[in-house]
Amino acid sequence: MMRRSYLTTPASVLTLALLCAAPSAAQKSASAAKGSDAVNIPFEKMTLANGLTVLLAPDHSVPQVTVDVWYHVGSKNELAGRTGFAHMFEHVMFTGSGHVPYGMHDRLTEGVGGNNNGSTTNDRTNYYETVPSNYLESALWLEADRMGYLLDKLDEAKFKAQRDIVQNERRQGVDNQPYGRAFELMDYGIYPDTHPYSWPVVGYMTDLQKAGVEDVKNFFRLYYAPANASIAIVGDFDMAQTKTLVNKYFSDIKAGAPITRPKVVAPVLAGEKRMTFEDRVQVPRLYLSWPSVGDDNDDTAPLQFLAQIISGPRTARLTKALVYDRQSAASVQAFNNDNENAGNFVINITPRPGTTLTQLEATTDSVLARLKQEGPSSEELAKTSAGLEFGFVSALQSNLGKANILLDGQVFHGEALDYKVQYAKLKAVTADDVKRVANKYLVPGRVVLSIVPLGKPELAASADKSTKVTVAPDGGHYIMGNKQ
Amino acid sequence: MIARTRISTTHLALLAAVAIGTPLTSVAAQAKLDRSVQPKAGASPKLRVPTWTKTKLANGADLIVIEKHDLPLVSFTIDFVGGAANYEPADKAGLAGFTGQMLSEGTKTKSADQLSDAQQLLGTSINGSVGNESGAVRFTSLKDKFEPALALLTDMMLNSTFPDSALERIRGRTIVGLSQQRDQPNSIAANIFTKVTYGDEHPYGRIVTEKSVKAITRDDILAFHKTYFQPGRAVITVAGDIDPKTVKGIVEKALVAWPAGGSRPTFKYPAPPAAKARTIYLIDKPKAAQSVFTFGTPGPSRNTPDYYSIAVMNNLLGGLFQSRLNHDIREVKGFSYGVNSNFAFGRGPGAFRAGGGIVSAKSDSALMGFMTHFKGVQGEMPFTDDEMKQGKESLIQSLPGRFASVNGIGAAISSIYTQDLPENYYKDFSEKINAVTKADLVRVAKKYIDVDHMNMVIVGDRAAIEASLIKTGVAPIVLLDVDGKPVMVP
């Protein structure tokens, strides 16, 4: 069950949908222009005096409506040693509030034929429900109550139960999962210890155990205020009536204090950092991760192209070389994981028997070297572009998809229409841009992580140069080298 | 850079046009809101079931056409009735899936790379797949790419060459995947459950193994392809922004080289193995943080008259987030990140299953919790009126969600014909669900949740959990290895 979840590689997935997600203003071809004219998200925006932003996008094709609330707070707002808090808080938000008894949220969403969920990333937390359109007012009542009155009903017992569930979530998604620690390990390798992106969204087990109900209260008061929230309402609703309802339920919630955002410095690796982690797996796996850039940087568009040109379809360069031509790998994945203020470009490869991680790394490097030297072909650009265009239109079929597209722009770029800008940037990407970012970011300073079967560190890529990483005895964080 | 500037201008113009001036600077005068008053829901929205046409192509395939014009998208699917359970030799599990995958490996006129490039340039992806009781070849594309994509699909379905080298590559990758599954507690639990519940003889008991995959030859694939992909068992569905007047001609013309032939399977299966007394099958996963539970028995087929009662009952037992199992074991006790239950509803005795990942130290308590709730829905814990309301409304009002996308709408309507449901299935759905009574729920729970013969598969850290599982007295424990072979205890 993936309900109420944190996202381990959120940005890559979401960004793909988002970047796919805009009409092509610059499109010249007649047929495609017809397509892009048809794709648009008509919406109105209202801003309440308390700072709450509300985006209203009607779509009457199905008698359902989605309410999606984003709070601009994620794991980067936590402190080292106090990790996992933003996500644990997300769980608490489903346990009832001042005027809403525990269980009522599910009763009035899933119990009437809708659904609900929440998710947390490094940068933001969201809560949403899709309900039959006659339950829109209930949904607004529920969201307003937990925005304004969560603490009225929060007690130790409720908090502890959710803390246990989050620990189970970590066991299920990370600790009990083959290769489950890979992303934590790469972030551990790339970011300095106190960097806001260095710890996992779900948090370290020891930190989760330390969290107390007072922490929750302080966190709520700081970040769960209207001025730090944006709402999208998408689907089958009446515009005028819904604006009245928004005012009715949200206008008297207090604005909240100004927020100091963490300073996120782009990480730089002086050289290559090679790590070996032993896990309960039978097949080793190679992970490469380079510091790149986040959502706030123009290079994300060409990096998106670069990822598609490296892996995915069978004719993508690395996929073709490793999986098809040499048949030395079972699978290859590349993506740019762009968080709000920083990112990393990741490639992971699972070998086929008979191929070592050392060989895979060498072949990968030669494929990347060639791409860096010659840049992509015009056909590679055209194929990527066509896939992104289709993905954009397809994402518009879902109310939640549209809500997230609008909110991503509103929250991270201060403008819900930002998807049009992002799309235009994508359309403007040239072969030279892709070549430039490949040379700029796929540099020697990177993390090379080998996950190998227990007791077999010799299976790591260039094992003699790789340093063993272990989980600290208290299960809290990672230790590099033999510090025991 | 120039492009970006130009587009920014467009963007500002749009901004002005779209964001009509609604910033509210003052709060409308209103009495203090009493937030303890739960808003009353208006009347339920009327279910709008899409309309469709059904005709036949000259070769006998059914053609379903559903219009949906809000976005320039088209979904095209050829569904095949029947699958591996009906057409695959018992010792070659994996053959059906391989054949589906190999439709992408090259045709008489295009190499695999050319097929892939052509799809990418159209912004689409054409996929072949064959599952246990059904298969499909399908794509979704922008409207103006529909015809070229359909031509590619036809070429792949009818003219594939199934090269030996591709078979070897797919075999190799599959074997890596199978060995990775042996690390995955969920995969282990699913495979062992299948084995102990259906045995090696029943088509539902077959699992893909390294041995079965190694037995597949190119001739097997050619033969499976020839037998399986026939219009006599095909339902073609076109859903989306299409012109209903021309679509049949377009499809007929694209598939003109597809000769008539084939028929639907009968889905007559042998009975599953005789039920055994309730047993815990424990597979050791040293130091596992969680125990994975998969409990169940063979269940009813999709055409059972009890379908609606089972749907409501299961919703309340382990379907909804607020179901009894998840509410108790996850939310109240905190033993899990989530537990659930479901009925597979195949053409034959598809399984009833319940389970989830349980924190190791609470495996015994959670086991007893499952037993309590199985017995609870059988009458020990009566269903409340509010549960009934929720169990039904959640099914009825979620139905429109199936009609939101072109893929969803196509699948919803084609399933009527691939699963032999009545044509008024969606129109009558709410009436059928509303007719279910509390007595029905108890009756179907007793009939289909056979607690005395339940197979209880647990994958977890034996050293940490075995003694406490024995102490519960729920069932004797049989130790199995990852392949389902008994472990000899010294």
C-alpha cells in the first residue's frame, strides 16, 4: 500500500510529467499546433488576505473534484539529527483536527467513493482528496480544519501510533528492500553532513524514535500556515459557489509568521567518491551520481533530454550499448533528480551474469565520453521531444495531474502558469545545449556506489579503490571506512 | 534565449487573460463559522456511463468505438481472451510472456531498432503482453499520430520475425530478474502461496522458473504466436478523439492482412488440490525487518452470482483504508505500513488473499489479528449500518473515475466483452450493490474465507518469530525454502 507516502525520487518522476506538461507556444507544424492549442489548463486564481493562494480549474468531464493542498515545507527544513519530521508530520495530518474526529477524513473521502493521500519530498508536502462532486464542501471543511486547528486534538498517543507506522514504512521501503538504501547512500556521498538534502525524506530510524509531540506542535505552528500553502481545486465544480466556500472555510485562519528558508548550497565533489555497500542481494548493482542542478536552474531542461538520450527506449545510447548490443546489463536507468534548489544526475545499472561492475563502469564511461564529444543527433532530439509532448497531453487527463502541474509552478516559481515557461524551455533545447550540460555535469567529481551481496566486497567496481560504507550500530546513519 | 524571451511575452499575455482579477483583499462579512458542523453533501451526481458502438470486422474481431473529445488523444487496444493458463504448455511457463515481448523484436521490413525509433518519433509506445487469462497489444497516441501508430502495431502483430538472438537476450534478462525475485520477500511470498494453494498441476499453480524459461525454444514462440493472436478471440477498442464515421474503415484497412480464425477458450479448469488443514508455511529470511504475510485459499470465479456481495464484504474486511484489517493492524496497533485483502476473480478459482508487511516483533499478534477479523466478518463482529453505507458508496461513487482517461474508458468498456459481463453492467452496478444485505456479507464471508483450510505463508526472520508463532496455536508450521521445498529440521 503506498498511501501517505514519502517519495524517494520524487522530482524525477514529477518533473517528467511537468516538463511534458505544457502546450507548445513555439510549435510550427500545423498538426502539432492543433494539439497544443487544445491543451491548456484554464483556471482562475484567488489570494486570500491571510496569504493563501487558491487555483480553481474547472473540468466537468467526470463528476469528481480534486482538492490538492501544497505546503512549502519538506525534509530540507529539518535539522541534522532530527530527520524524518516533515514526513512524519504528514501522517499526523490524517489523525483528526479540532472539529474533525479521527477517521472522519477517510470516511468523507474514500468512504464516499473518493480517495485521499499525502506525500512528502525534500521541498514540499502535499495533501489531496478526490471526491464525488457533491462532497466538495466536505473536502474544503476537512482541509481548512487541519490547516487551522490540528493541534486542538493532538495528543501523545495519536502521535506515537503514527510514529510506529512511519517506522514500518521505513522498514518496508528501505530496510527490508533489496537495494533500498541506494538513494540514501548516494545522497550521503554527495552532500556534506549538515546539508539540507543530505538526509532521507523518511528520516533515519534513530531520529524517528527521538521525535516527540512538542516537536510536532512547533513544526505545525511554523510551516502549516495559509501564507505557506497553496491549494488547487480541479474538476466538476461551480466557480462562484466554490469561491464562496473557500472564503467561508479558509479566510479566518491566521496567516502565520514569516519563514526562514534553509540556505541550500550546490554541492561540489572535489573528486570521485567510491563506496561499497553490502546488502542482502544476489545480484550486485552499480549506481553513479553527479551533482547537477535543481528546479530553479535553466539547465534542467537539457538535463532532462540528456537522461532520455542515455536510457529508456532500446535505442537510447547506454541502453542500446549495455542491454542490447553487448548484453552485459539486464537494465539501465538514467534521470536527473531535480529538487527545488539542487539536483543530481543518476545512472543505475544491473549487470547480467558474467559481467563485472568494473566492466560496466568502463563501458558506461566510454558511451558517455562519446556523447560528450559529439552531442546528440537531431533524431535523438526529435524523439525525446515527441515523447515529452505526448506525456504532457496525457497528464492533463487527470484532475490531480493538473493540480500538481499548477501547484508546482505556484509553489516553486511563484506563478501557476510557469508550466508554459518550462515547456517553452524544453522546446528550445538544442543539440548544443545537451552537449554542453553533458560536459558540464558528467565530470570526474561523482559518487560511484556498488551494492554487492553480503560478504562479497570484491564484486564492487574497482573494488581496491572503493571504501566500505556501513550502517551505524544504532541504525541511525552511515559510516564510511573502518571507524568501528 | 531568443525563443525564451518571445515565449515569456506570450506567457504574460496568457497570464493576463487567464488570471481574471479575483484577489480578495477583505473577508466577506459573515457570522462566525461553526466548524463543528459537518457540511451536508448535495445529491449524488448521476452516473454518466459512456456510450459506445460495437460491430465486427470482416475477420470476426469485435470492434468497440468510444468517443471522448476533451483532449486530442486516442487509445487503441486489441484484447485477446485467454492467455498462458489456456495456451501455454505446463513445462514452458513464461512462453506467453516472451511471445508478447518479442513483438517488439523486428518485423520482415523493420529491425527492432527501427520499430523503436518509429514509435519514439510518434511519441508513443506499442506494447504486447500476454498474461494468465488475457493478452493485449496496445498504444495511446496523440490523435494525429493514430494512423501511423496503428500501421506499426499491425506490422508488429502480424509480421514479427522472432529472431533467435532476441530470444536469448530476453531469456538472459528474465533469469537475472528471477534471481532478484529471490531476494524480494513479497515475490517469495506470492510464489510460495501460488504453489501451496494450487499445486503444480493446476494452471493457476504455474510459476515462471529458470528451468521453465530455459525450456522455451524459438519454435515454441512461433507456434504460440500463430495460435494465440487470432481475431476470433479479439476485442478491438478505440477510445478517444476519433471520428466515429471513419474509424471502422481505418481499422479494417489496417488489419486487412489479418485472416479470420481462432476462438475463445472454454476456461474449463481442473479442481484445485484438495484443501489441507490450516497451515503456516514459514520461509526463513534471516534478519528481515518485517514478516510478509500472504494468507488465503482458492476463491470464486468472476461470474459468481455472489460477486457484488463479495465486493462489499472485501471492501470492509481489507479493501478500504478504513477496512477492519488496515484500521486495526496499521492504524490502531501500528504493526504495519498497510495490510489488505482481495479476491482475484479470474475465470477459474482465483484466489482470496489477505496480508501485508508486519514488523517482525509483532508477527504473532498480527497473525491473531488476522484470524480475529476473518472470523469477525463471518458473524463474530456484526457489520454496522455505517460500514454498510461506506462499503457500498465507496464502490458506487468511485465508478466515474474509471471513465476519466482514454485508457480507462477503453478498458472499462472492453472488459464487458472480454469478461462476458452484461452490457448494462455499469448502469445496473449501483442497483446490484445497493441490494446487498448484511446477511449476504456474512454468508459470503463464511463461504469464501475458509479459515479452517487457510494457507498462511509467512516470509520472515525465523529465529525471531517462529517460537512466538507456535505459541499462538493458530496453525502448525511447515518450513519451506525459497523454492517451496520442505526444509529438513535436524
